[in-house]
Amino acid sequence: MGDKFTSEAFKRMDRSEIAIISKAMVELESIPKEVVEDVLREFHFALVSGQEMISGGADTVKRLLMKNLDSETAKYIMDSLNLDTGPAPFRELENVSPRILAQILRNEHPQTLALILGHLQSEQAAELLTNLPAGVRPEILMRLAKLEAVPEDMLMEVDKVLQSQLIAMGGKEGKKVGGVSAVAEILNAVDRATEEEVLSEIEEESAQMAEDIRNLMFVFEDVSGLDDRAVRELLKEISNEDMTMALRGASDDLKERFFKNMSERAATMIREDLEIMGPTRLSDVENAQQNIVKVVRRLEVEGRIAIGRGGGDVFV
């Protein structure tokens, strides 16, 4: 139908509709003229004007999106379709030692450090965080937690400057980075002392942010990483109602992990309850799972169970 029609059509759609149509276009190769005429008679005049085929593909979609939408919406759609939108910033940092990187970045503004940290793998980000001065760590992670969309040209400019610094030392459109989930992943990979230090300082500034980070640092499925003794200790603190509701949305492996640490009678009762349970609201399942996560965190604070952390597990 051409660029003009596409522009007018996209103006009347929301992002999710554009994403669905764009996905279909990416997967589209070619459609014979006869098939199109059978399905969409109104295209007849355009087809007889010389077009033998209607073609799609990634290049066509990217061209139409960039030409007919604002840059932010076009970027959103292309990201949702995993279309390459250009060179990724900070990609070269994956091969740089965190110790060297920390030395290069020691005088950078916390906001810049947050941008960079958000683009690294959680393990490398944790190492970099550990090598940065202790006093600046909480501010960096708080800024990272608040980050959402960052203009692509700004990211590329920071990356360009950083690359020149790497060369000198011999080390050698919006993109969503950061958020509390990124901070949680990083803190999951650092040692316990660093985690507690950073979280306690973040909590002084924002108790809600600290709570959100803690909630993401250990999720219900992570219970599978506890040893049998810890699972049995956990079971002492959980009501049958919460356990049954939580297991409604659990993997088979995690269910069996709980069942093998229960009495045969208790396991049989919960299995039967799960079989006869009718449709359940997802929010109820998630609430029950979160209640169990809170018990896990309390038992850890009390020293009754141990949770594996980055930097080596410590058992007492």
C-alpha cells in the first residue's frame, strides 16, 4: 500500500498493534499477486499498476517504521522484534578487566557509572562495583535503579569517550537500562558484606527502593537452591494454605523438592488439594509465593538458614 498509507494506518494504531503487524511483516517473504487479489480485493488497482509481488522482511519493516513513526516508538517496536538498530554501546567492555575498568572510571560521575554498569553482565558489573570506592557504590546503584530510557546518541557518545580512554591506557534513541531488577542481579553476585553495606545505605535514602531490590534478589523458584535442611526449616514456618497456593504456580522440580522434605501424609494432602483446585488468580499465587520469600529472608537474618551468594558461600 506504500509509505503514505502505512503512515496514516500507524497513526490510528497503538504500539501493541503496530508490533503485531510488524512481526508478521518481518516473517513475510513474498505473496503472489493472485493470492493477494483473492484475500484483499481492494488492493486490485495497486497490484495491476505493475507490482507483481508484495514483499516484506526486516529491512522493509525497519524502513517503514523509521519513516512513519517517531524515533522512540520506532525503537520500541524494533526492540520488541529483536531487529538490529545499530551498534550496541559498551560492547567492547565485555573483554576489559573490571579492575582496569574501575581505574579508568574512578573519576566519572555516578550517573555515567550507572549507565555503564547497566550495560554489563551482572557478574562483570558486580566485579566492577566491588573495585569502585565504597562510598560511591550506593549512589551508583540508586541512580541505576531509577534509570529507564536513555537517548541512544548519548550512550554512543559516552561509549566513544570510554573507548578513547581504553586505547590511551592500553586496555582495550532510547535503550532501557537499569531499574531495580538490574541492581538486584548485581547485588546477587557480590559478597554478602558488600550487599549489606549498599542496601543499608540505599534504605536510608529510600526504604521502598531497598525493599523492591530485596524482593527481586531472591525469588520463589530460588528455593530450589536451598539445601534439604533449610527447606525443612522453611516448612516449619509456612501455612498449608500458602504452600498449596504457592505450589500452584511452581515448577514440577520445585514441587518435588518440597514434597520430599515433608511427611508422606502432608505431601499427599497437598498433591490432592492441587489436583482438585479450580482456576486460581495469578495474583493470589504470587502473593503466597512472596509470603514464602519473606520467610526465607527472615530465616536468613535469624541465622537459621544460609542462602548462596556471589563471592563464595559462607556456612555457619
